[in-house]
Amino acid sequence: MIKFFVLCLSAISLFTSSSHAQNSWNYDTLKIGGIRQVIATRGVKDGPLILFLHGGPGGSMMKQADKFSNELQKKFLVVQWEQRESGKTLGLNKSNQPISLELMFRDTHDVIDTLLKKYHQEKLYLAGESWGTVLGFKMAETYPELLYAYMAFSPVTDQNKSETMLLSMLVEDAKKKNNVTEEKELARVKIPFDNYEELYYLRKWWFRYDGHPFADKDTTAVKEYIRSWSDTWLPAWLAAMERNLFTKLPAIKCPVYFFLGGKDYQTNCEIAKAYYNLLSAPKKNMYWFDGASHDLLVTEAPKVQRIIIDEILKK
């Protein structure tokens, strides 16, 4: 079994089946950006909408959806959207054009607009995780009038700086351990990435440092996965890395809430915290999870859902 993060940013991408059943979700197909794109809904039929923007890019979160939304389903109509080149949407059709950041922004707005019309609502709650926060921040910037609130989990705020800090940390650790192989491979990494191999080496040693090393038998498959992934997604991801929100987005005109893991070095938690402190918004709050890493939406699901229901929804 191969189990690893979608190696750009997101939470877990599996080559295996999940223990969470999906047959209780209601699937629908929307015409978005000239192709069929899949949404799944579950919860209170006439409840407020909460739309999740999954990470990756290119990774669906449907296999974990019940885990991080089972309580939300009692208060909201929860919507999962499988973005183009992801999940069931990819199963239906390939993208009709090369993936770009602007294309994904347009898709996200079209999905929000379609959902509001379909369910006869004026606004919705938007939640982005990792790569999904790149899309979410753009929606909060451009269409705040469509959002009751925006929730950013493990947010991308200045990813070039985050990756540079991660690389420096790993190089220093390799020198302390006198790990010649690690030093040699990390020396090949440049930020921003020039190619998929640089991303592979950085993630390889990060996961080893984090206590989740790739099994020897899986390294070839992981590297091939990243190569294939980069053919589709690397240009859009590099464009996302260039978006420094400290300068591009100092203010948002809707309520915004940050969920940060104290051990998240993929989208560095201290950088995200600094951006939160700078950001101006009508309402804002930050929820800090000391022991959590990049995948806190899943690992801290019970606490996260209670915060959304007891604090954000009531406000």
C-alpha cells in the first residue's frame, strides 16, 4: 500500500480504498468552465451552504469528507466539489484546456454562483484547505458579498518563503546528522521549483524528517506520481507560490477565520500567523492547534466542527 500526501500541499491522497463510505452523499454534475464537474452534498436540505475547496492541487477529499463534516451535516448542507483533473470530475472528463491559476479562479466563482442559484441562497460559507485556500482567498478578495464567512485551513500565504524555510531547516538537519545523501539531493532543490525532481527531493526529506518516510518499495511510484502530477499542475502551483498575500491582499471585506497547526511546515504556520495579524477584515479569529500539522482539518475534525457550529455559525 502506498500512502502519502499529495506532494505539493494537500492532505492525504490514497492509492487505496477508504473506510469512510461515500454512497450516502448525493452526487450531481454541473457544467462549469465548459466541462462536467462533480459536486457531492449531504446534510440539512434547506440549511446554510458550506462549500469545501480541497487541497492538492489535484487531490480529492471525498474519502475523508464524512470524518471532517459529520457534525456539520446536522446544521449545514455540506458541499464537496471535486475540481477539474480531480476525483470523479476527472473520471467524467479531462480538462478542456491547460490548467492555470486564472482558470481555477473562474471555476471556483462559477461553482459558487451556480450553487447559490441552485439552492436559492444569497450567500454561503466557504472553507479552503491548503491549495484550496489559494482559491478561497481570491474569492474572499473578489466576491466578499457572496460569503457569510471564509475559513482558511493550513493556508497558503507566502509559499515561496515557506518552501525556502523548509529547505533551510532540512539542510541544517542533514548537516547535523552528516547525511551525505540528503545533503546531495537537497542541494539540487531551488525555490521556486524548476522541475518535478526538486519538489520530489524536498518532500521526500520533509516526510522523513516528519516521521513518515516513503517506503523503499514505494519511492519509484511516488516519484512517477509527482512527475505525472507536475505535467498538469506545476505551472498553476508555481503561480500560486508567487502570490504573496502580505502585499497582494492586506484586507478582506468578509469575516475570515484561520485554522493553523503549530507543526505545519508545509504552509508554514508562523508565516500564516504573521499574515493573520496583518490582515484587516470586518471580523476575524485565529484557531491554533499546537500539536497539529498540515492535515489538521482531518486530524482535529471534532474540535474544528464544534468551532464552526458554536462560534462561526452563531456569529
